[in-house]
Amino acid sequence: VHYFMRDVRGLQLLCVLERIKQLPGVNPRRIGLSATLGDVSLAQKWLNTGTGRECAAPIIEEGKKRVRLHIERFVNYADERDLVERDGSGNVVSVSSGGDMGEREHYEYLFKQTLDKKTIIFTNSREETEFVMAHLREIALKNKAPDVYRVHHGNVSALLRENTEDEMKSADEKIVTGATVTLELGIDIGSLDQAVQVGAPLNVSSFAQRLGRCGRRGQIPQLLFTFVESIRINSADILGPINWEFIRTIAIIELYTKEHWIEPIPPQKHAYNLLYHQTMSCLKSNGEMSPAGLAQMILSLGCFKNIPQEDYRQLLSHLIDIDQIQRTEHGGLIIGREGEKVVNSHKFLTVFLAPEYLLVKDENRTIGTVDKVYPVGVRFALAGMAWETVDVNVKSKVIFVKRVPGISVVDWDVDFNAELHTVLVRKIRSVLKTDEEYLYLSERCKERLTEIQYIARNSGILDNLVTSLSGKKYAVFPWVGTRQLMTLHYALLHRRIKSKLPWITCVYLEVIFSGTKEELEDIIAKILHSDLDLYDLPLPDKVQIDGKYNEFIPLELLRKQFIEDYLDFEGLKNAFR
């Protein structure tokens, strides 16, 4: 249930359950299952939506659980030979052939650690999964070891994914599977010997899921973390030597294993995309409806209790203007000509964003999908193997391939979004500030932590809001979550001060300011003590919560959704109290 609570599909499910309840006039019982809930009361409230019932949640005390954790680190001392480029979140950006010593040592280590052990290797991107598993397969080939390496993510064909799941359930085969979020949830893959996480988990919830995959059937959960760092010495960049991903991993482990904390569910009180979808769905099911009858049916659904009638009136008016719906001569509402194109498509049934994919086929066998055309002769990776394009049917959106030896790369335009909660960011600061010993760190990791703590403490970022980086560039460290940090970003922009979040999971703002450090601190203090109206912020039109049907929603409502459901000025101010 925790997955549905975080996703627009969960809201759609609640709407559908309520509408089904109205048809026969019965109120079916809802049962939600989860092994990784932080605040159970939030799940109870979510399941209660639209039922008029009080959810019962039996809490089972499991007592203390043993967990085996280990973090290992590998280093690329970068030069001009060959590099694996990574962004601030540790994701692969570009690759040149061969790899540095750290990369090679890392893959050899993974090969040895997973040999004859049923393992899931988790990464945070499909590209990284493909790359890691291709290397392990190559090492196995050189060592004349069996090919037990599989890839499991949303772009691998359903048949290949199901084959992998069946192989992992088998007690005989020690399959090693590279995966993203697809193996975090629900799928029965039998008992595992261990799980491996390459890089940092995205958040505490993700860590809890991945740890839970290997602690079943009475086993002690065993999770191995690995990091590869590319060391580049640049004396001008005082924060560059800090591996934030590494520190975040320690913070995540501490929050879950010692404080039993998991991120709460972010608000979704203004789900205008779903409001559009349910409006069109009702008109599709019922035919002509009066505006009042339609509003009564839609706004009575529990998911839309925070949406005022004026917002719905504005949405309906806009949908009439763009011919998604139209008025009849009797004053009723029906689906318009443009709306017919939407609701008559099989894609209308889903409410989540899904990119346009091209099918990849080896003769008549489907391998999976990619989101761009790879021209004839170009090689790319998919399902843990390298392929070469032999033909492209653009009209049918099919790429025909043949399998080739070696290692190739692939990239998708959209991968996972991530955000950090204030509690996690504060824990990151605590890890940097205190001298607590973490027994799950290898000797190399302990040395690296000591280095990073020394840099952080001497840079002033742990105790000062603003730290000078160079010239007019400053780093602002309020030690708050991503949403609160972005709120400060727009508040500074409101005062014509440019700033940016260097990467999506960054814990500080990079600010360009011509004044002094003290003047910038004073401006931020004034913002925090002001009665800032978020509706006055200079938000570009493109700044909106992603949604499949955003093109049909008035920009004013999308802006309101971003302000009300994403920005958090109160949370920013509370962090300084």
C-alpha cells in the first residue's frame, strides 16, 4: 500500500474503488499490505478515503532484527586514459572504453562477492544496471564461469522479466539479477542470499524495500553497498572532494536501523491531472451530464475534497474552450471532438507518464524497448547484452537487431526523480559533525569518512548558512529537504538573486551574488521572517508537477498545484526555529 500512497496510480485506484462502490450500493472492505510503513496512521487515513469507515491496523512487534551491512569503496584516480563520468548523484553520464582501475576493481569485487550466491544488484538507473551486468557477464566469460547474469527493469520485455523471476525462484540456480525499482516491490523471487546496492539508495523508503528483499524465510538480511569515486584534485573547489552520496548512505542506514524512520507521504491535495481523467471517464461512462451533476459526482470523491468548486468550474470552462468537452443544446456536457481522440485511445486508461518507446526485436523475439532510434550499425545495450541495429522501421516503431559481443551503453531520456526529506538532510549533517563509529564501513570507507568530515568541518558549511566558494559564487546550506530548498531558490529569485540546485539530490544551493557573505545571510534572514506570498514568486510556466494530462489543465491551476503541493515555506521557516 505504501507504493500506491506515493503515486498518482494510488489516487486513481481510490477514485475507481469509490465509483465501483456507488454502482451496486455496497461498501467493499479494503485491505492494504506493507512491510515498510513509517507512520501507520497515514496508511489508515489513506485506506479510509471515501469509505466512511475507520481502518484497523494490527501492529506486530517483531523484536530486534539482525542485519548484516557492509560498505566498500573503490577509487578511480582520473587521468586522460579512460573514464566513467558521473554526476553529483553518482549516476553514469558518459563512458569511454576500458574503465579506470577503480571501476575494474569494483567489477571484479562484485563478481567474487556474487559468485554462487543468489543476488539482486540494485542500481538507481537503467543505464547503470545494463552497464554493471554487462561487465559481470564479460568477467564470467573470461573466468569460464556460468552465465547467471540477468537484467530486470521496465524496458526489458515482459517475457524476459518473467523468465528471470522464474529462474530466481528456482532453488537450483544461483541467479544474479541487476534491477532498479522493479524488484523492490511485491514480486515473489524466493529466498535471496544477499542484495547489493551500487551507489546510494534514493531514500530511506527505497533502502527499506531493498533490505526487505533479502530478509525473508527466516534469513538474516544481508546488504552490501559499493561506491566508485573518481578523484580529481581541484584546490579551487572546496566542496568537490565531498562524496555526498556516500554520506547519504550512512545517514539512510542510521535513520532506518536505529530510529526506524521512513519518509512520510508528500501531499497530493490538488491532483488536477486525475480530476481531468475522472471527469472524462465519467462522461465516457454516463454520456451527457449536467454541469451540477458532474460536479457532484466528481467533487464528492475523497481524492478531490480539497479542490474548491471554483477550480472545477475553471477546469470545465477551459476544457470547453479546447473542445475536450462541449455543451449540448440542452445545457448538458458531453465529450468534445478533441476529447474523443483522448478517451478512445487505450492509453487513456493509465494516469502516469509513459514515454514513447520503440520496440527492439531480434528476428521475432522481443528484447525490450528504448526511447530513441539507434541507426543501422550502431550498437547499444539492452537486457544485459550488446546489440547492433540491422534495420529500423520508423513507422511501426521497431528496431531490428542482432546480438554482438562486448560491452555497449544505452541511455534513456527520463529516469528516476528523487528528493530528500529534511530529516534525512539533517542526518547527513549529523554524520559530518559527529565522531560516531559505523561498524559496517570497510577500512577504506572509514578513512574516506574521516577525510570528508575534516573537509566539511574546516569549510564552515556545518555551522554557517552561507559559505564562499569563489568570487561571486556562494553555497547556501540551510540543511533542509529538496522542497524547502527549492522554495528558498524561488524566494531568492523573487529578489533577483540567481541560484540553482547543482543536482537533484544536492543538499545546498549554489548562489551567484555580487555582495558579501554577510549581506546574503541578511537577505535570507529577511525572507525567513517575512510573510512571503508564494503566489507572488516568479515561477516559469514549465515549473509544474509532472502529469500525463498537464496539456489540458489551465496553467493557473498547474501553478497552484505546484505552490500548494510542492513548495513548503512553513517547512523552510520551521527548520530555523
